[in-house]
Amino acid sequence: MTSIESHKKAKALKPGSKRPAKELCSECGLCDTYYIHYVKEACAFITQRIDELETSTHNRPRNLENENELYFGVHQEMMSARKTQPIEGAQWTGIVSTLAIEMLNRGLVEGVVCVQNTKEDRFQPMPIIARTPAEILAAKVNKPTLSPNLSILEEIGKSGMKRLLVIGVGCQIQALRAVEKKLGLEKLYVLGTPCVDNVTRAGLQKFLETTSRSPATVVSYEFMQDFRVHFKHEDGSEETVPFFGLKTNVLKDIFAPSCMSCFDYVNSLADIVVGYMGAPYPWQWIVVRNDTGKEMLELVKDQLETQPVMSEGNRKPAVQQGIEAYDKAVTLPMWVAKLMGVVIDKIGPKGLEYARFSIDSHFARNYLYVKRNHPQKSAAHVPEFAKQIVAQYKLPE
């Protein structure tokens, strides 16, 4: 029996059954397939392997002495970009969808793993293997909930596909890289998006109802560099809510435990990453990690307006204050929150410095979460780069 077939004796877990990662399961979908055979070595929350997999994926380790690599992972180049002709209804200008469609149309891949939504609920994720541009476009706009993208892995084998593009977030991509050689593919392309603080569908509803003026009409949202949450509504209107006005005391427990113990916000194992966190609004941030990622970017570069990444401000005072405020679940009056938002928007971190602010804040929070809730895992679970980043700050016990 070949190595590709050996896992097929394993049985996928039944819906609702207990997962190997227990409460830390990110519901990536691996355990919904016979690839559960590899879960111990593939699951980011059972065995953390970012350092090892970075080297095997990009042919070199992360350079921890270079600040950009320390924070953003192995990469060849970074830039800010936006489509010259945006896709209507896209989360931003539609770079991810455009790249996927281009690869499909040019015959580089036979299918694209992406996430549509169910007919009943725009925020309920429904992973598919898209085989047409229309199916890719139907997946535009983020679904900010835990999504079982890898549940389609068995379908890949049955389809006979040999060249595939997978779009996903960090925990999904770590599991994918761990089983990559078992999939029987000739070529795998990985387009990553940055990710932090996903929630269950019920948690998302609580966030919307607690934060937005019209929860039922929200079609998308992002936490942006002006320190506001930007909501887009069905009628095309936009709503902003300052970070500091969020009801932390109510919302503190909605985030998935997997996200509270994740240290791969920047999707370090993808070939190319497209997000927003390192670029000024309304640009997107592109990180090309390896030669495959460079090949992918070249397909759409003539459809993009680009500019160099920028970095401005000093994140560290805001990070240190935020660590303590979050730990104590401080919630400010809205007028104070709005005033702080205006001030920080003028003098606060921007571009890559904002990205570092976000990474510092979340890594410090997550380090404390793991240390307090899973002390037996802490030493092995927290990657070296995360330990180095967190060491810059004074943390509560």
C-alpha cells in the first residue's frame, strides 16, 4: 500500500464528536476526513510546527534578526496594492478573487478551494472546490467565523485533480502543509489571508448585536488602522465604531480558544498572503513568500496599482496600555472612546507599524492565555519568534 493510500483506512469523526485538539480545535475540517490519520502531526493546536514547516515550504527558516521577518515571516517582497478596476461587492478591491480566477482561466489549476456561504446565512461558511469563475466570485467577502475548509480534502482525491489552489487562514494552512505530500497533487498553490480572533457563528451574532447599529444588515466588517471597526451594510452605507468603545467586558469570551492560542496571524506557510493589516486604508497588503508566490503575483500585476509599504508612529506605548486594559476588561464611555480614536488616528501607528501593533497586542494576550489555561503546552506551543516579540513587554501574571 502506498503512502498516499495508507490514511484511507482512517475514519472521519462524526459531526458533534469530540475533537483530538479538544477545546483548542479550530474546526479546520481535517478531522472531517480520513486525513485525521495525521492529526497529531498536522494540527497546529496539538503539535506546533511553524518553524519546521517554514523551512520545508520556503527552503529557508525565518530570519529572527530581521525585524520584518521576525514579525511577518519568510518573504521576498511586500507591497501595498489595489485593483485598478475593483470587483463590485468584494471585501476590498477583489485581489484574492481576481488571482484565483486568473489561475483557473489560464489552466494553472483545475480547482480552487474557497468558502462560499449557505443560502440561509451570509456568514455561515460553506467550503467548496470552485471549478468556474462564477463559483469563485460567489465566495467573495470574508466569513469571520470558524470554517472547515479542509473538509473537502477527500473530495480532492476523488476528483482526480492534480493542480490545485487553496485559499485559507493560518491554522488551516499548517494542517494542509503537513499532509501536502499525501494528497497526490502535482502542484499545490496556497493563497493565504491574515486571520485573528475568529468566532463561532453564535459568537459572531453576539458581536454584531453588541456592536453594530443594525446587526441584521451587516454584510462585512474589518478592524482597521484608524482604530475603528468598519461595518458595511446591505444598503451600501458604512458604520464605524471605535475599538476603545467595544464592550470588552461582554465580548471578551466570544473568541474561539484556538484563536486565543494562535501565533500565526500572518499565515506564514502560504506562498502569497493578501490582507489589509500592513497597508494604509483602503489599500491591501501583499506578502510574497517564495518563488511560487511570485509566479502567482505576476499573473495579476498588470491589473494592480501598487506602492511601497510604509511604516509610521510608535506602537509600544499603546500595546503596553492595551495589554493591561484587555486583561482587566476595561470598557470606556463612548465619548471617551471616540476622542481617543481621533487622537490615535492622527498620531498612532500606521502601515507596518500598525501591523506590528496588532501582532504585539494579540501575541501578548495569547501568550497569557496559553500560560494560564494550558501551562503544560506553553513551552512547546509558543514559537520562538512569538516569545521574542512578547519579551518586549511587561506582562501581568
